Amino acid sequence: MATAEQLKALLRSHASGDLEQFRAVAMQIAAHSARKGNSQLAEELRDLIDKARRGQAPVSSPRAVPIARPTGELAGLVSASYPDTRLSDMVLDAELSRGLADVVRQYRQRDLLRSHGLTPKRKLLLVGPPGCGKTMSASAIAGECGLPLMFVQLHALITKYMGETAAKLHLVFDAMKQTRGVYLFDEFDAFGAGREQHNDVGEIRRVLNSFLQFLERDDSESIIVAATNFAGMLDDALFRRFDDVIEYHRPTRAMARALVENRLSRFSLVGVQWTKTRPAFGALSHAEIVQACEEAAREAVLAGRADIESIALQRSLDRRIRMAKRRGDRTGSHSGERIRSAG
């Protein structure tokens, strides 16, 4: 039997028209029934929820983005999309997967948390090397929560005119209250750099101060995600303003193999000599491995093959390693350089 809090959360979500929250609470009731030994009721509830989900319009169907922009300025600051990415599409270590799943679970059950005087975790800082899943994580959170992904255009946000950037930032935070979504500030170090840095300018310091104030005062129902490749550059005050700091690393060899198997699931991999791929797996990011998989897949399709040749996959992986080394030579450091712990 459902608890009193679950029944209240179910009625609140129905009254507000929040179908995703309604289903989440219903699944919670099903799990509660299973734990109490009523497996038949739990199974019937799950079947009803699955039928309701199948009857819903696809997530990818066109939907209006309800952003208020009386002057039209917000249109150039935020781009919106409705991702169908799910956490199950990603290959991440167990701790990272649990952290992201916890954000989704708390968002879905935010009414239950608030009924106990608690707030869900919704201000996240993602740190780690390029190509290791930070941006995709924001898409997956949006997809799991049924929210639009609102990508904040930093190139349009940051200007050379005094006070203008802070004013635009204010518009973005106002939009968070009007339109629930996952608001992604990618390459966040552009204005999150430490205030004590010698090469910093007064305007950027003022922008950072404004961001800190907006972030601390924000009480919207949106999820705020900031992502950076350079955690060491960020101002220490930022870490205290976020509900959680999630750190990303390059995939382990086991994760890399799982990523290849996931990405090339439509092909036979019987002939792949995994022992020969191990050195490459230790040197590449998630994104680089995905790019190598797509290259090997294109080669198989054009050759009329239903399987992936080991030599073709190895050739694609080696090419990505050479490209990564060339980038490292130009920048003076490899893209996979470890980020210091943000904890």
C-alpha cells in the first residue's frame, strides 16, 4: 500500500500536469509494494505505467519552447533542444553513474523532498578532460527528466562593454524561473576563473561576482549545469555554491571496450582482437573512441560487411591517437591530462 506522502505527491503531480513526476511516484509505489511482499500489485502497476508511457507522444516530437523574450535578447543567449539521450546510453564508472542517477531521482521526487523541508540537488559542476561525457551528461539528465536542454551561448553572453554581460546573465537566470529546463554553461572557465588571477580584467571579476550572487539566490525548479575542462582555474567560491561537483576521467580499458561494444552493437565483433586494442584504449577519451567506432562502422557499411574487422578498428583507434598527439604538441599538454580532485 502507498504511504501518505506518496499519495500526496501523486495527487500534486496529477494536479500540476507533471506526467513524468506522476509516473516516477507511481513507480515508487510499485517498488514499495514489492518490498512489502505484494509482488502482483507491483507488477500490475509497472505494466500500467509502461502502457501509459508507450501511449505518450514521442519525446522527439516537435514542442514549443516557452521562453519569454519581450525584447528578443534571450533568443541569442540560449539555444533549446529536447534530447532523447538517456543515462543508459552512456558508459561511465559506477560512482559517476550513481551521482547522475541521484540527480534525476531527486528531481523526479522533488515534491516529496520539499514536503520534508528538503531541496533536490540541482546545481552541478562537472569537471574533467575534454570528450569524457560532460556535455552528454547534461543531455542525459534533460532526457531523463523530460526537460529541454537550454545551452547558454557564452560567446554571446560575454561582451567587452562594462555591465552588459551581467545584464545578459540576469536575463538567463530570469528565464530559469519562467521555463524549467537543464541550463548548461559549457566551457564555464571563460568567466569562472579565479578572481585573484593576474591576467584577469575587472569586467570578468564583476561577471563572476554576479554569477555567484545569481546562483546563490536562484530558487527556480531548473537544473543548472556548469562544465569545465580546467577545474584548477575556477574560483574557490564557486565550489561552495554548487550542490555537487562531479569529476570525470578518461575511460578505463574495461569501460572503453564496453563503449565500443555499445556503439557497434549493430555489427558482429567476433573477429575483433581485443588484446591489440588495449594500448589505444588507455590513451583515448570517450569521444575519441566513439569517433573511431563510427569511422570503422562507415568502412564496414561501404564494404558491405556485417562485421567489424579488427584491423579496421585498430586503424581508426591509431588515427585518433595520432590526432591527439598533434593537438598535444600544439597546446603543450595532452587533452587527457588529469584534473585535480574537486572534492
